[in-house]
Amino acid sequence: MSLDHAILGFLKDRPRTGYDLKTAFDLTVRHFWPADQSQIYRTLTRLVQKEWAETEVMKQDRRLDQKIYHITPKGNEELLRWLSTPLFPKALRLPKLIQIFFAANLSNDEALKCFERFVDYHRRSITELRALPEKTLPYRKKLPPLPARDLFFRTLPWEYGIRFAETSLQWGEDVIARLKSGDHLKGVKSENTRDQRKPSRRTGQHAGSGQRIPGGSKRGRRRS
């Protein structure tokens, strides 16, 4: 995702100042696409240079002049082009999973603490995400109400964030339970190695079973 296009999306809603954009980011999309003030202003400068946005200077008597940004027809065209372009996720790089991959180098207690921190993080994430609608209510009351269709799509990333955190929490709690029960000392049996039994040379059957294997042959007993 491009910060350019995120800002274009907010400007399509309504003209905004740089401060307004920072507020919009913090109260709507920060949980999946944060942006700091300097990034926003640098991007606005770039959008104006590309003619995707234009500025309006509002004179103020006792304060600095206010610069308001508007999306241009060219910017709107670019936003719609980007929205209709398939975006494929790049290869994931998750430092936490690298830590977990090599966690056998830690003591049992250290490994357990690693997952307890993981679980605590996702518990907090769920709490923060669930509180987001109430937290942003004062801000949203100041704005014109969104059409139902807009509201539907803008709620989906919030739902995704909660489900992702819940799944991560469930997995982390499961790992903690397995560590406490000693599963990490038993090794791992994959689906492919769970029931590999050697075939019997005499009968062409799996040892311990009466099932004939492909290509096996049965020899009858010699009669005396």
C-alpha cells in the first residue's frame, strides 16, 4: 500500500489540512497503516508536484495561514486506478517467527516467557481494537455521517485486525499449554511420518498389519 494513495483516499472524502490528515490516520487506520506528521507533509508535497492534489491557502488573522489540500481530477483518476489494481502480498519477514524458529537455544523458562509476552501483546491488541469505535466516536460525530456502503468497507480492516489478533492469541496460548505439558521434549511427528511402518520381507505386507502392499507377493507354506 502507498501512503500517497491513502492520503488521496482521505482527500477524496473532503479537503483537509496536514493536521486533519494526521488525526484521520490516528483515529481510523493507525492499527494497520500508521503515518507520522513528517511523512504526511512530505507526501503532500509530492502529491502537489504530481498534480494529484492542490492547495488552498486560508488567511487567518491571529494565526498562521492554513493550507488546505484538495484532490484533483488527476489525483482522483490515480486513486481509482490504484484501487482497481490487484495487490499481491510480498514475501513475509516476521522477526518474531525467526526468534521462535531458533528458540530451542533458550532455556525452557526463557522460551515460555517469550510466548507469554507474545500472548500478552495480542491480548492488548484485541482490547485496543475493540475499544476503537468508542474511542473515535467524538471525532466521528464532528464529521458528516458516512453512507452505509462506505461504512461497511471501512469496518472490514478493523474486523480483520481483531480476527488476526484472536487467531494469534489462540495459537500462542496453545503453544504455552504444550510447553507446560512437555511436548517440546517429545519432538514432532509430521503427517507423513506418523505411521511409517516397514514392509515385511516375507509377506510383502506392512509389519504389524494384514494389508498387502503394492508389488508384494505371498508365498504359500511348503507342504511336507
